[in-house]
Amino acid sequence: MLDKIKNIFNRDGLVTNEDILNRKRIYIGIGAIVLVLGVITYSYISYANKVKEYAKRNKIVRKDSIITDEDKRNSWKVYIESELEKIKNENEQLKKTIEEQKKVIETYKNQNTVVDTNTVKTKEAVKKEDAEQIEKEVLAKYKEKKRTEPETAKFDLNLLPPPPAPRKNIDVSYNRPNTRNAKYNRTTRAGGNKGAQDAGIRVYKPAEEPKQTQQEKPKKSIYIPSGSFFEGILLTGLDAPTMQAGTNNPQPILINVNKDAILPNNYSTDIVDCFLLGSGYGDLSSERAYIRLVKLSCIDKNKQVIDTDITGWVIGEDGKVGVRGRLVSKQGSLLAKALLAGFAEGVSKAFTNSASNISVTPEGSVSTIDPNKTFQAAAYTGIGEAMKRLADFYMKMAESMFPVIEVGAGRTVTVVIKDGKELILDKKKIVQTINYNIKEAE
């Protein structure tokens, strides 16, 4: 007790929190000064070491540690003279190379001009020769045709005798089957005589037998009435989106049937190991994922396939529509960050107002920044704008996110059929792989 009383009532009187804070600030200031001095000494030592290393590399030799102005001038003169000599030598070499290139270019130009004239002449000559050769070939072909083709004699058609006169109608008797040697006048069809019609040739064709169409065998089918139900296992999990995103974009899920379908009146159907495809969305109020059926696919022992649409819903373990899951939401952290950013924005605005002077005039109040606090006002306004942008960013992220209902795989559910469906078995080509050996079944 005495020690505590001594600490409270010391020489300076009662120790308050402000005194403790002042001492901490003094200690922090002393530590910062020591740190700055240490950094300065370290940088100075490192700079001195670098200078020494540079001097060693360049091997600066000093006579009696003093370099006179004359030595500097002489060294510069020697350096400049050597550089001038190098430049002169390079210029002479460049002149020589340029002259050589000029000579080469002139010779090349002369050669090109000669070649061009020759080429022009040869092209014209070639054109003339080609034209002459084509004319010769055409004449030769024409002469050969005249030799090979015989000359056709021209006849005067007026020298031919006139054609014979048409024949008159003659009575002709025809012996037709099943008739009594009746006489028929042989006349043209234009005369309209009935005998000519009877004398015509009739062609009889056997009647075409109708093609026998092969009757297709009726396909096997299974009918599942409405209200039928069966058990299944969720092969895949589901993160069901909630709110508007869930209804607009439901997530898929795969279910495996592990028991026979139970039909009305104690009937059952074997659809074990069939697959069901569904789509699900979440509900925040009940924290359940609601799954609707979309597709059903099966393959029987004879490799006949069922792949059809189906309607229905899924019931959870508790016997209610939907599957209960865990609500997962990540909006809280983003909203907290947006709240902090907005609070920092308000504080910075308050400090900017403290750095400005408000004067009242007949026209109204006018705020002007205190010249002594311009830097302070600029800093606070910049911080306020940055915090505003940050708060808007966090708010946009929070709006784009939505909570989900998490449902794990491997859970047992009950599937109920809404509308009755006839499952037709189609014969398809199925490829089955067993121990990497492909077996085809039709």
C-alpha cells in the first residue's frame, strides 16, 4: 500500500493519463531521432566505402597527394590530341570507302542500262517471232483439213422426181380374236370412223401390286403416373443462389436413383441407377434449397435408352419440400468496410471545415481557407475523396454479392413426379469400356 501511495503522490503531485501519454511521446521522439541518426551514419559510412572502392578501381595516382593545374592541363591536352588523331584516321577511312562505293554504283548503273536495251530488243523480237510462228501453224492446219476432207458434191434438188401420191381408202378385213371376220374400213383417226378406233392396237399392263410396307415393331415403354416417388442420392453438391439471382440463374444438380419407384395401388417400377438432372435455387426465409427436376436418363439390360424430360420436385430428410442447408453470406465484412470508409470521409470533411474561415455578408455566408492551414485543408480534402471512392467501391461489391444456401453431396432425398410421363425405350448404340477393352452394343 505504501508503494502505491508513493507512486500516486510523488514529488510532482498526482500522475495523470496525460502525463503518461507525454512521456510515451517523448520516448517515441527520442527513439525516432536515434533511428534517423543511425540511418544517416550508416549511409555516410557506406558512401565513404564506395568512394574508396572507386578510387582503387580507377587507380588514381597522386604525386605527393597534390595535383597541380599544369598536370591537369597536360593530361587534357594529350587526351584531346589522341582523340583528334583517331577522328582524322576514321575520316580518311570513310572517304576511301565512299569513293569505292561510288565506283561500284557507276559500274552497276552502266551494266543495267546495257541490259535494259538488250532486254527491250529481245522482247520485241520474240513477239514478232511468235506471231509469225502462229500464222504458219494456222496455215498448215488449214491445208491439212483441205487434203483430208472429201469434197462434197453439190446437188440440185429440182432434178429429183416428185414424191408418190397418197393411197386411197381400201377395204381390208382383219382376223381378230373372238370376232367373225368383220370388215373394217382402214381410215385415219381424223376421219372419225369407228372402225379405225376398233382397229387400233391396245396395250394391256398388269396392275401394279401395292407395296407392302413393313410394319414397325412397337417400342417398349414404361408409364410413371403423377404422384409416384422414389429415393435418390445427391451425387453433386449445390450452392443455391438466393434473391433475384436464384430465380434468374438456378444451379444444376445430379441425383442417382437407388430404389424402385413406388406407384399408386402398391405397384412399383425398376428404375434403379437412373440419373436425374435438376436445377435449384435458395430461399433466405426458410434456409432451404428448392430443386426442380429437368431430365431423366436410363439404360436397361438390352442397351435400350430412356432420355426424356420430366417434371417434379425434391423432398428433404424432414419430409418437407426442399433440402435444408447452411446459409453463407459474405456481405457483412464488405458493409463494415464501407461503414468505416464513410466514417473516415465524414471526419476528413469536419477537419477541412475547421481549416476554413466563414464570413457572413449581406449576400450570404462565404467560407474561405485559412492561408496558414492550406496544406492541412488539402490533405483532409484528399483523404475525404479517397474514402468516398473506397466506400462506393465496397458498396458496389456488396450489391453484386448475394447469400447462398450450401447443400452437401451424398444426402438422401425423395423425388416426387408431378406430371405422368411415358418412358419410351429407344434402341441406341452404346459403347461400354471394361478394363480398357471397348465393347460395342447396339
